[in-house]
Amino acid sequence: MINSTIAKLALQALLGRRRFYLLLAFPVLLIGLVGLVTALTDGDAAWEIVPGLGYTLVLPLVAILASSSVLGPEVDDGSIVYLLSKPVSRYGIAISKWLVALGATLVAGSLPIFVAALITGDSARAVALLVGAAVAGTTYSALFLAISAVTRHAVIASLMFVLIWESLLGNLFTGIAWLSISQWGVRIAHALSDELPDPANLPWAIGASAVVTVVGVWFAGDRLRSFSLRGED
């Protein structure tokens, strides 16, 4: 199902756009801020920034930029039709592009959270956050890839989801944690470190993350099939 040629083209599209530099800016700002707070105060004060800012803002923003870069531009300019004219599995295209977006999300989103947590001086919690961030990043990238396959305004739609649902409503209503990707990641991290918050049930967090990931990638592939069948741009 994985097409190496399409994956290479997706990677070139990701690295060749200005979004790539913006993608790198978020993790640099996170690590820099945590390092600055740690130097001026202590690790405990800086620690609060890592899950609060890293999970709810940096990680999803990186996933948005990565997922929209590997698929969104082709949908925007209509060139996706030429790709779909080839005898290549639509689900293979979706999986290949998702893997590139996932790799970028893990490197530029999940890994910096781990580095920022290490700066605070707690390696155990850092490992726990890395695992949770990897799961959340995997889920985010699949969801945003599906959104990119649906609309030309994928970045705006994805930003609205992150800023309104994940950040604003997630902070106002505790029940949102059961339907929040970032909180699923935090709950999985809690399983490895009791010092982290426990916002949701662990089996639910794992199961929901898996379902959203699988359905997101499948939906993106199914949407590509509809492009081919109806000749949409």
C-alpha cells in the first residue's frame, strides 16, 4: 500500500515550502521558552509549560502544517487529478502522504516536547510525555490529512478545531477531555508517570486515538477515490 515515489514527492513538497520554516519555528520557540523559564526560575515552573503549551498548541500546529503541506496544495491547484489518473491505489496515496506528515509531526512536534521536558530536569516525565505526544501526533496528523482531503481551506478548518475545541472549550469544560486528542495523549503519558494529569480513561484514550487515526487515513483515501470518480479539483 505504501508508494515510495509518492512519499518522496510528498517529502519534497513539505521541505520545499515556506511552511516548513514555520513548522520548525514552533518547536524552537517551545524549547527556547522552557529553557529561559528554567534559567530564570526553576524546573517546576518551566514544567507547567511543556504539557500545557506543547500538547495543546505546538504539537497540533506542527501536525496541521505537515498534513496540509503533503496534500493540501495538490487539492488547491487541481494537480491532484493528474496524480489520480495514474493506476495507483488511492488508499496507498493517502497512507504514503500520511506517513510523511506523521514523520514530520513526530520530529518537529513530539521530539521537541521530549527535549523541553528534559530541560526541566525530569527524565521520567519527559519519556512519558514523549510517548503521549507520539500518540497524539499520530492521531492529529491523520485527522488533519482527512480535513485536507475534504476542503481547500484545510488550514483554517484545522486551526478552528485546535483553537476552539482543543484549547478554548477544552480548558472551560472538563468533559471535553474525553473528546480531545491532546488530552488523550496526556492520559497515555499519565500511565507512565503519575505526576501528570489524568483527564480521561486510559482504554478510551488508546482506543479513541486508534479509531481516529485509522478512520482519518481511510477517509482521506476514500475522498481521493471520489476525486477520481467524479473528476473534482
